[in-house]
Amino acid sequence: MDIFANLALGLGTALSPYNLLYCFLGVFLGTIIGVIPGIGVLAAISMLFPITFHLEPTAALIMLAGIWYGTTYGGSTASILLNIPGSPSSAVTCLDGYPMARQGRGGVALLMTTLASFGGASIGIVVLTSFSPMIAKYAIYISSAEYFALMLLGLVAAATITNGSAVKGLAMVVLGLLLATVGMDSQSGAQRFTFGNIELMDGLSIVALAMGLFGVAEIVTSVRRIHPGDVDPKSATWAAMKPTRDDIRRSWVPLFRGAGIGSFFGAMPGTGPSLSAFMAYAVEHRVSRTPERFGKGAIEGVVGPESANNAADQTAFIPTLSLGIPGSPTMALMLGALMIHGINPGPNLISEQPGLFWGLVMSFWIGNLLLLILNIPLIGLWVRLLMVPYRMMYPAILMFICIGAYSVRYSPFDVFTVLGFGMLGYAMRVFSLPPAPLLLGFVLGPLVETHFRRAMIMARGDAMYFLERPFTATVLALTVAVVVWSVWAGLRRRARDKSGLLDQ
């Protein structure tokens, strides 16, 4: 009976006019930004993050969450029509979505991705509702030592289980942890790395860091790279969107299969919707009786990944809300929003803030229904939006970034901080350094430090305390295993690439 009472409480919270307005605003803005290639969810949330400072905590999270899964809905539009992913998780949709558009079936692909997104998200919400309270119930017995180990595993996994160099990812995590130490020590009150600057006493602004690394850097990188091609407006007509019986027959099993894959990988740290989408595509290709159709317009290659990445969007909230451990950079921003509003993330969140937690969960149902209602009739609008030259968009986006950064503390220093992190973010892209692990390290830095110091106080300075506790020792062993495996895989990949060059 408790679950029904909680769902009723959450539904009442989510359906309040105030929260409903920001749910609609979040999914609408998320869809628009997802359609525009090159911006992405991190840049979108970073740019709109300052708005949430002036909202109630529940409305702020509902809006940010709406942007999060709204971009996944919208990201498939550019992937299908332009062969340019609107978001990283939509990249795999290009493989079969764009060939369908070239065959005059772009409308069918757009409609089926919308339905697959809704189906996958619905299954993800059910998993989130079922498992988050259970995890939180047992997580309250976890001490600071276990929290430190889990957060360390999350940071290492997010930095290494990605494309690219594991060493570079770990280096960026360390840089993020170092940047998080700037300001006053929360326990002693001593100033650290402020260099006598009063503006740095409260630490670096997460808004400035996120806007610079992901907003400014992404725009500068995309200015010369993105050239919207010719888009056929006829692909958005109702007649062009009608799927055949064969399309429906081939789609419903991949939808459920993709949702299962996305629900599993979404809840794991360091994986998220992008890996879920690629895994779903690989599974569909493997189980298909006609694998030669893939890459040439197979509807399963569109439905499976889209269902998977939307399910992963929802289950990514499981470790974030129940343990206070974000599994992705976007979830780190959600965690930052909670902390800015004075709410301590972790297992006590559900019991101490039931209205916020269940209101957020029920807002996912409302938000996904709104996206279903919005996306199908407005596909024509999104198609026309892709015809706007990018050179006309980026100056306006940069202007809003500066306004957003200034509005947080009304300090010109924050605007210059955005500029500095924007230059850093662009340089990181030039040298292929991933910015996402830096953000994770920055957000989790204070929590990692706090739990480590508490554990060391309880252990009276004995570092063996971590290895004497079975759960902590197991998690630390997994962390070491992830690092060793990632470095070994990187060396093996480099050796294989060298041998391939020698053969040529």
C-alpha cells in the first residue's frame, strides 16, 4: 500500500500547475536543443542551469530532467534527416535512420523513433520506481568508507569505460577533484588555492565550469563543422509517417529488448544511454535472421537503440537518487542542483523528501506523454528548424550563456570564468581530452573528500581500515580491476593499430 500512497503523493506534486509548467518547459526546450546538431544535453543543461536557482527544488529537478530526456527524443531527428547526431546517444540511429530517409521513409523512421522512445522510457520508469526505494532502504546502513569506495568506483568507471584513452580520462578526473578543492575548507575554514581572491572563497562555480566546458567549447567546435544539408519537408507529412504492417511486426520485439538493455546499462556508472544504444544495435544485428539489411534502412536498427537510450535516461536516476552517486556527467549536474538547493543526496532523500522524489518520478510519466504529444504533430517544425543556418544560432546561444552565468551571483568574474573554461574546453577537444570526467570529478570532489576524511577519523588514521571491511575491500578491488582492464585494453588496441599500419 505504501507504493500506491507514494505514487499518489508524487502525482499530486507533479500535476501542480507550477511543476507542470516547468515539466513542459523542460521537455520542450530539450526537444529543440536535441534537434539542433552539435549542442547536446550537457551543453543544454549547463546553459539553462542558472534558471533553476530561482525555482523550488522539485520544479528545478523536473525541468532539468525534462531537458535530459527531451534531448534524447529530439536528437534522433537530425540523425535521421541529416545523418548528424543531435546527441551522442542518437549517433547509432544514423546507421539505419538516414538510409530510410534516403529511401523516402524518413517520416516512418521519425514516427517509430518517437513511439520507441516512449515505450523504452515507460519501461525505464517502472524499473526506477521498483528498485530505487529498495536500494535506498539498505543504503542507509552504508558508512563513509563504503560511500568513498563506491564514489571512487563511479569516477574510475566513468573515466575509463568510454571511447578514448583511459589514462586521459583518469587525468581529467584528477583535475576535476583538484578544481573542487578551491575555496574554503568545509571543516577547518582554511582557504585553499584562492590566491587571495575573494571571488574564489566560495569555490569555482559549477555553472561557469559546465557552461564553459560544454556550452562555449561545443559551439566554437561546431561552428565550422556543422552545415545543415537539404531537408525534404515532405518527410514530415502524415502520409509519409504511416508505417507498414511489416514495420510494426519487426519493431515491437526490438522495442522491449532495447528497453531491457537500456534499463540495465543505464543504472550502471560510466555507461549510460550512448553505450546502451550501441549495445542494443549490436544485439539486434546479431539476432536478426537478415543481418544484411542493417545499415541499409532496417527499422529494427532504429527502434532498438532509441528504446534503449530512453530507458537508460530514466534508470540513470537510480544510483543518483538512491545513493547520491551520479553515473554520468548529466546526473552530476542533477546532483549539483540538489546540493545548491541545500538538499543532501543519498539514501535518506526518499524518506526525508518524499514529495520531491516521487514528484520527480511521476513527472517522468507526464513528461514522456508530453513528448509523445509534442513530437508527432511538431515533426514538421523540427524539420524546418534544421534549415536555419547554424551561423545565425550560435551568437544568440553565446549571449544567453553570458547572461545565465552573470545572473547566478551578478558577478562579472563568473562571466570571465566561463570564458576561461571555454578556452580550456576547446583546448581539451583539440588534444582529445574528455571533458565529462572533469565535471564528474568536480561535482563529486567535495563528497569524496568528506567521506574519506570521516572514514579516516573513524579509523584513527589507519588506511588499512578500508581493506578490513569486506564490502569496501571488494569495491576497491573492482576499481583496481577496472583501471587495469582499461589500460590493458588501450595498450592492446594501440598494438593492433600499429600492426595494421605495418601491414599496409
